[in-house]
Amino acid sequence: MSHDVPRRASLAEARAVRIGRPEVAAGYERARLRFELAGAVRVRREELGWSQRQLAERAGMTQPGVARFEAGGHYSDAAAAGTPRRRARPDPGRQP
């Protein structure tokens, strides 16, 4: 007597099924964009030689908020509401 045990879906198979749902696909896209933006911000901050604290001061955020943002996570500073206090721009006359 043979007992057939149902095979569990692999992680890739389960993801493929879920990603077919529009709300799940939209969530993956938001996460992808968030991580790409976070990486670009971190790279630019490092190119300028700024610390997270310096970027936070210029962007009207807190240093922990910048750290969360750069990690691709959620953050609760003004930028989270889509209303950054000001854009962080290098000041040509000021050394970081």
C-alpha cells in the first residue's frame, strides 16, 4: 500500500503564485523601488562624504530615520508623509 504525500510548494513556486495577485505584485514593486532609491541615496551620500547625521540635518530628518531609509525600511520622519521639509543639496561653500 503506497501513501502519496502531497509535495509542498517550493518558496519560488509559492512566490510565483502570490505574485500573480495584483495587490501582491504592487507590494513587490513598491519594495523594489524603495530598495533602489535607498541604495542610490546611500551611494550619493557616501560620494559627498556625508555622514548619516549630516544628511539628516540637511534633509530635515533624524539620523535613525536616514538609517532606516537607507536600509530600505519604513521611516517615520516628514519624508514618510511625502512632505520632506527641504531637499538635501550640497552647499558648495560648506565642507561636510
